[in-house]
Amino acid sequence: MYSSLADSVPLPSLLPVPADANALSPAIWPASVTRTADGHLVIGGVDVVTLARDYGTPLYVVDEGEARARARALRDVFTAAAASIGTTVTVYYAGKALLTGAVVSWMLAEGLNIDVCSPGELRLALAAGAAAARLGYHGNNKSVREIRDAVRAGVGVIVLDSEIEIDRVAEAAASVGRRQAVRLRVNSGVHASTHEFLATAHEDQKFGVPLERAVELGERIRNYPSLELLGLHCHTGSQIFDARGFAVSAERLIRAHAALAATAPLPELNLGGGFGIAYSAEDDPAPITDTVQGIMSAVAAACAAYGTLVPRLAFEPGRWIIGPAGVTLYTVGTVKPVPIPGGTRHYVSIDGGMSDNVRPALYGACYCVRLASRVSTAVPTLVRVVGSHCEAGDIVVDADYLPGDITPGDLVAVPATGAYCWSLGSNYNYFLRPAVVAVSAGTARLMVRRETYGDLYTRDADLSAQPWEDSHD
């Protein structure tokens, strides 16, 4: 067992010592989360100790009720806000956040369309039962074959990310006698308040075309009989906490929209996604109703200023819907007190790491952690939760407090991992990718099975036999 006085350790800025290291912030965890009398976390009515026993750890747990409720809530917020400025809205779930057969079916059932950005995502969405007409197709480097397959499948709309894609999509559509609906992705030049790698509307990056060329390229699209220009598209960034960046992007796009709408109908404007969520108690995103209404007010004001009708709107949220619905379970392997200037930091090593959550290593994402298999009255101790990979940067939770008696064998849970954790997973160090389990109304259901060593080694052409049999002992 390990314990230490919290005030003996240099504290990260903005990280207060909690009065109770077992407490669960409702802003971070699924609404269904409770604890049993013996301290086990319960998600969607299912005990996490039971989940770990049945499916092993690491384990992605997705609260189906939370995901679907958030999808409905966002759909309703957008619908009401759009109606308040005299228009309608289409909401696409951004599949890159987390895309499985079950997630596709949930989003469709809640009235959302699906946004995909690769041949694999397209095929999965279709296989899961999505009508092609309800799909939007993104990607900054769509091959001729990829475009041809999307057009032949009947994809509802393709987002043109570069000038060369205008010709490619036009030719593919003409070859099958189809008029393909498209949007033109534009860089608005807005630098949203987010990580550099998440700000996707500024000029010096790979997505979209320059704003000053939007009208020229829009007219070029219209010259092709095989293309139907629905409207302009912009994605300001990700993990954005309020409406300000969206509002500025909207104003800039509507200026170009108005110029194009003056010469021919332009029914739609797509403002992307990027709505932020709380990953820790220090995160404070504005209420989504305020953010959405702020965007709508900005759209209405810009349309009035440029003398154009308010277009039909479209948005592509992903993280806001699925992120808070996910919790990842890990088993503690070692607890190591490491002397540092001013005290000791306890390194809590878990049985996963950057192969199942690379976001902290990729762009400094911050998560929190809680003891999941029991509660403890031990003094809160500052910890760093680290993975099992051969990398010093293999950190899942940079700084949080756990009870000072955290010990090998304990089960810990990291919340808000529904988005971009499983999607970005890898086999680094030949780790197996975890299973994904849905929980709802006291029942657990496997969404994606855990990889086996057989899966891992089958593709190696120089292995004549599996190195050893899979074992769950």
C-alpha cells in the first residue's frame, strides 16, 4: 500500500486537492453512473467489476442510453434554434469519433445522418444499414477509385476538399449518369481557441480551399452538369467551448455564400462540428444550447447584413455526442513512488496506455481517473496514470488524485473516452486492441470483440505458425 500527504507534492496548476478522491463529477461521467454499497462503479446499470471479469481489461464501455440521449438532445437543440431564425437543419454524426455497427444504428434511430471520411468508414456505415443517401463523405485525399465507389454507392453528398476533386467527382458522376450533390470545403481563416492540431479552419493546413477562391470554385462546380452544389462547408476546429469561433467563421462564409446565391440557388451552409466537452473538472464548456443559439444568431445577422436568405444548415458533431458516453476500464499493475523536487509522485501503471488512448501523447489531452472497484478513505494522493508501452510519453492521465492506498489489482476508470480513443487505437508494442461493450438498462452487449494474437500475427507473411495460443488466464 502507498500513501502520502497531498501537500508534499508539487501541485499542477488549477488542480485542487479533492475533499473526496472517490467523488464523480456529473459533468464528466455518464448520467447513469452510480456506486454499489461496496464501492463498485455501475454504468448503465452494469457493475464494472462484472464487466472486467467477463470481458477483461483494458475495456471500452459505452453507455448506450447516454449516447442516444445526447444525440436526441443535440438534434432537438439544433432543430429549435434553426426554427428560431426561419430555417431547418440536418445533423450528421461524425463517425471518425467512434464508428461501429451499433453506433451507426443508434444515430440513425435518433434521426441523425452519418459523416464518413474513408472507404472503410463508408463500407461500415452501409453494412450497418445506413442508406447511402444519409451519408456525407469527407477526406482531403480521395482517390479516383474512392470517389467512383462513393458515387456508385449513391452517397448523399461528397465534400470537395480541393480543386482537383471537382474534376474527379464530376467525371465519376458523369460516368454513371448521376448528378452528384457536393459541398465545397472552405478555410475561413478563423483560429479557434484549441490545440494547433485541432484547429482546422486556419490557412496553413491540409483541409479545404482558401476563402478568397470560394466563389470562383463554386462557379466552376456549377459548370459541370454532373454536379449539384449544395453549399459551402467549413470546420472551424475541435474541442471548442463556445460560439465565438463558429460565429466568425459563419460570417466569413456567408459573405461568399451570398455572392454565389446571387447568381444561382445555393440552398445550404454546413458549419461542421467541434463542440467541446469536459474531460476534467477544470474544463468549462458553455451549455450547448447557448453555443448553438449563438451560432444561429450569428448566421441570421450575417445573412441580413449581406442581403441573402438564411440557408438550410448542416452540422457534424461527434465528440459531444459519444465522448461522455464512454468510460475505459483498466487494471492497476504497479504503483511506483518516484522522488521529484519537493516530494513524491506516484506512478500508477495500468494494463493499457497509448495504444488505446493516444490523445494525451498526440496533443496533450487531459483526462481524469477514479478508483472503480472500491472506495477508500485514504488521503488523496497525486498520481500520474501511465501505460505499459516502451515510451516515456505513454501517459493516460497526467495528473489527478486517487486514494493513497491505490494498489496493484485495483480497477480504475477513465471517463469521457468515447471519442477518438478506440478510433485512434493501435497495436504498438504488439498490444491487442480492447473490446468495446455497450451497457444499457442493466445489460452488457459486446459491440467489438477484443483482438486475439491470432488476429495480430495472421498478416505477417513470414510467420509459419502462431507464436502461442491465446490465453485469458
